[in-house]
Amino acid sequence: MEIRRLTLPVVSAAQLLVVLDGTIVNIALPSAQRALGMTDASRQWAITAYALAFGGLLLIGGRISGALGHRRAFGIGLAGFAAASALGGAATTPGTLFAARALQGVFAAVLAPAGLALLSTTFTGTRERGRAFGVFAAVGAAGSAAGLVAGGLLTEYASWRWCLYLNVPVALLALLGTVFLPKDRPVSGWRFDVTGALLSTGGFVAVVYACAEAESRGWGSPVVLGLLAAGVLLLAAFVAVERRTFWHRTRGGAFLAITLMFVAMFGFYLFLSYYTQHELGYTPVQAGLTLIVNALAALAGATLIAGRLHGRVRPGTLIRAGLLAAAAGVFVLTWLTPDSPHALPLYLLPALVLTGLGLGCVLPPTAILATAAAAPDQLGSVSASYHACQQLGAALGTALLNTVVTSAAELTVAVGILLAAALLHTFLTLERKTA
């Protein structure tokens, strides 16, 4: 029993790596650009290469995890992630860094679904499942904020390279911990789904790349619109082909909730970065440190509320409460202007606390609902789909809200209204699905 409990810290460490690397390089990017001589046009690939590989290959990674066995796939993902991080830290040219970031995304696409599948099969009792998914979700919720803080601190006091080197010891320690993970068997009779792989990869890459290009080209660009249209069509075709896995009302509600939650939250993080640095005059490190409040609130929401109430309160009730709390948090921003006095204590702190609590209450039950009814041969794909929805939401939220922040006259009001609307739409849709 005690050995089995070690599954949680090992899987949580891997989850931290995957989430952390989505943001840790952002603040370090200017330093890396100067050191490696990147052009302004190419520097985005240090971020985009990871996002495209991770989001685009997640569903393939989930199937590979089932084919190899989740424990074996988990170990391969950790070893590959460590090697790719070391390569990126030692990069001497932009191309090497971009390739290393893409490789990180490739191995993260195997690592993430394997970890969630292991957690789902290891903790099956109601109370222990709630606690385990609460901790797992808390690590994921805090990881993005921790990445911004760690990236700023490491860049300022060490070197941008340590934003990548940091992954190596963490990944290797987690790899040593895989000996304590429960053994599982590969899915019998597995075959590679070429059609599903091509549709999912093409769809996610098209949507994520469109979001990345929207910042420079604009949303009215034929290239951006064409990529978005192609991505949506490919993803719709993927869901139609894989309807046996995805045609499940509860699971669909969980996917929808977590996608739009991440749209709102990553837009919120972007706005907070702009406002604190441009309006309040914070340094990047100070701006990142303000997110500690959000991370602590997310930890409390996931472990002390969602984790403990699992089995006592219906998951849909927790999700709806979390969405309303997050919507209330971002609605506070509609009262904020560039001239608002005492912005941090009166506006930003309440918003950080409420959105953190909301995120913490939404993550555990959506992860549980997404994986609860999955058959053994579907678990890897379902776990991958859950992570893919997060990545899609993050990409859309960052791109959509960046457009608002850089073009709207009343930036804070527009951002707050859009974020609250996204969360309330999710709440109402989920209400209809679970009624």
C-alpha cells in the first residue's frame, strides 16, 4: 500500500515538468535571443515549437502509451524529456534550441497521458481517488504560475539556460521513482489508428499555429482564417471518426469545461502580465511573483475543497461552483482602470484568489469525469484528449486575449468581460449537459 502511494509524487513531478515548460521559457526568451542571435521573427519558435509538438502529438502519444504499457511509456517520456532539456540548455544556435523545444513537446506528449492513466488505474477508491486527483490537479494549476516565477528568477540570478537544465534532475529523480509504479500490460490487439492520428495531429497543429500567427498577421489574415477553418474541420472529423471514445455526454462536458476554463485563465495570466508591468511598473520577476497568490489559491481549491469533497458532492456541482468563482474573479477586473488607486489589494488580489480557487475546483472533477468511464483500451487516448483540451484552450486564450489587450481602448474592461463571458458560457452549457 505504501509503495503504491509513491505513484502520486512521481506522476505529479512529471506533471509539473510538462506544465512548467509551457511558461518557464517565456520570461527567459529575451536573454536567450541575445545569447543565440535570434531574429525577432524567429524567436517565437522557442515557444511555438513546444506547443505545436505537445498539442499536436498528444493523441498519438496517448495511443502509444496504451500500446507500450503506461508505465513503460511514462519512463520513456521522462528519459526523452530530460535529454531534450539538456540539449536545449546547451544550445549554441537558434535551430538547436528550437529542435530541443520540439523534442520536449514530443516526449511530453507521451509523458502526460501516461501519467494521468497511471493515476486513474492506481487510485480507484472514492476518497483516495479524490485526494490523488486533487494533488495532481493542484500541481498542474500551480505549474504555469511557477514557471513564470522560476523563469524570471533563474534568468535574473543564474542564466536562461537553467530554465531548461532545471528539468534534468527533476526528470531523472522521477525516472528513478518509476520502479515503484504499478506494473501494467500493453493493450492487447492494439493497432495504430492512422486516420485518427493524422486528423488529430493536423487539426491541433493547424489551430495552435493559427493562434500563434494571429499576433503578427491579425485575425483577419487569410492565412490565419484558413488555418483555423482547416483545424476545426479536421478536429470535427476526428471526433466523428473516434465517436466511440468521445460520444459520451459527461466526458464531453468535462472536455468543454476544461477547454474554456483554460481559454479564460491563460487570457487572465496574459492580462495580469501586461497590467502589472505596463501600468504598475513591476519588473518581470515582480509580475511573476504576484501569481504566487493564484497558485496558492489553486492548491487550496484542488486539495482542500475539490479533493476532500470528492464522493460527497457531485462532480458537476464542484465544476459549476469553480466556474462561477473564476467568473466572479475575472469580473472584478471590469472595474479596474489604468488610474485605479490601490489596484493590487482592491482588484488584483481578489481576482487572483477567486480565479485560483475556481481553477482548483474545476481541474480534479473534470479529470475524474474524463477518465472514469473509459475502457482500458481507451484510457490512454482519453487522458491525452483531456491534456489536448487544456493545450487548445491555453493557445486560444493567449491569442484571443492578446488581440484584445493590444487593440482595445478600455483594455481591462474588455478583458474582464470576455473572460467572464467564456466562463459563464461554460457554466450554462455544462448545466444543460448534466441536467
